[in-house]
Amino acid sequence: MAINLASKYAKELAQAFTQKSVVDGVACKDYEFTGVKNLKVYTAVSQPLNDYQRTGTNRYGTPTEAQDTVQDMVVEKDRSFSITVDKGNNSEQMGAKEASKILAIEMNEQAIPEMDRYALRKFLDYAGTVKEAEAEPTEDTIVKMISDGMVEMGNKKVPAEGRYIFIGWSWFGMLRLSKQFIGVEALAKEALVKGAVGTFMGAQVVTVPDDYLMKGNNKAYFLIVYKNSVLQPKKVQDYFVKENPAGINGALIEGRFIYDAFVIGAKCDGVYAVVENGSVQAMPEFSLSGSDLTVTSAGANKIRVTLDGTDPRFSDSAVETTSGGKVALSSGKVSAKAVAFDDELFTSAVAADEERTIA
């Protein structure tokens, strides 16, 4: 593309409206990398209480070793950019292409929005609950729809503190007219994350462009996230400006980002989405022939199956197949579960097969 040389005295580059990261301050930071691109998340498993015994040696109950679940995650996104600012062109544009400004624009208009869009779509793909709305929200229904989600999360014992509601601007316009919504002007000294415009039922409301919550042409109306249920690890965030590198008279601006986003399986009930009707992939179905289990979900491009009763969205033991694919079963009792993914539709609910005994 041709470089636009300044003809008058303009010293500033025109830039599109941008926003800083709306996810970075929301996601949990409690994780550690265990390899070049791997990280493990350990979640402690609580034990049920016992009746105290006033006699005997184990009065508090038989000691049980503390257990935890482990989720091994692989960071897959490895992105970069490289831009040159020729010294002659910069001079003729009266310094409007100052390297630091170019870097800031690249971050604000490309890197940050890409990472935010990616993270929100991963949260949608692995949400504990994806609910199809009967109809698009209206000014009369949006409040109840969000309230129902907040209540459902509360009944699943998701803490009320640390929740965030991501909502597209089109739907926020409806919510804003509600008397139950508290605007920023009424929040006094309460700290807000970037992009937050108020609170609803104690959760911070974060507005995003509508397409941040879309998959294909399908819309999610809003996404409620509990902070400790999601991660947005960034393994590498390197960006720098080199003046007059070999072969270039001017500046070379480069950056690299290795990042990803995850839902923690043991806490997935802390992610709740409401999407448009007909936008969710069909729940898998099972059929057995001999020792082969066939798993079907029409149109799905990937189905994850577990045979040990664990959640196929997050389990290390899950195997992947396509719709109509067969999974060989070993002898003994098998408790299969499956979930179906698609590039255009939101992830299916988890399907549980009947317990089967294989000879």
C-alpha cells in the first residue's frame, strides 16, 4: 500500500476508535507455566464432613489424603507483526510516523482487540452453561434474562463477588434503560475494570463490540464470567523498536505475542452464556455395536469423548473423533460422555451415555 505523505502541517496520525483490553483485568492470574507452552492448573477437591465420634482413635473420621484435579493446558496462539518506518518518509510526513506512535496504534488496534476477541470466544466455547434464548432480548426482557443467569450461578455456589457481565453494545443499550442498572456515575469510589460501564446485581458490566460475542453469524447476547473460572495466559509479550537496523534507514517495529485463553474445568459453572435460538450444536448421541461406541452429532467438526465419566471438555483422557466416529471400548464398566464442537455454532451440552458393561 502506498505511503501517504503529508502535504500540510498535520503531525498526528489518524487512528480508529480503539479500546484497551477488556479481558486482561478480569481473568485469573493463578497459574504457572510448566513447559515452553504448557501450564497446569490444580484445583483442590473438598471432602464431605463426618459425624464426630466421641470414642475410638479416629474420632474426626478416617483420614483421607487431600485430592485435586489437574488441567493441563497448551498455549497455542503465536502471533507477531513487523513494520518499517523509513526515515525519509517520516521526515516528509513531519514526524507523524514516530515509531512509538506506530507501536501504540498497532497494540490498540490489532494486538489487544485480537486477544480480547479470542479470549471471549474461548470462554463461550467452554462455558459451563450455554443457554438458547427463546427470542432476542428486548428492553422488557433483558433484565430478567441476565438476572436468571446470575441466580443460576448463585444456586451452583459460584461466588457473587468477582463476576463480570460482558455484553454487546446493542444489548447494553437495552439494559441501560432499566432502573435496576446502576451507571458509573452512581458508583462513587468503586474500582472498575477497563470497559466497565456500571454494575448489575453486584457484577461489573463490561461493554464490547457485538462481534466480540459472535461465532460465525451466530450471536451471544451476553456472557457472565466469574474471575477465578477463566485464564488468559500470555507467555510472551515482546515488542520493540530498532533504529537503523541492517538494510533499513529508519525504524523497525516488531512484536510477538504467545497467548491463549481457557476455562478452568472444575470451575466452569462460573461461565454462563445466553445465545440466540438455534445457534447451539446438537448434543451427541450414542449407539453401541459390539465393543465399538458410535458418537453422532450432525454437522460437528469435532467430538470429544471420555470413557471414565470425566468432563470431555476439559479431561486429559478425552479422545477426539468426528460425527459418526467409533470409539473402541475396553472390557468392564464404561461411563461415556461426549461434547460436540463446530466452527459456526456454539458448543453443545455434555451428553452422558448409559453405563455399559463390556464383556
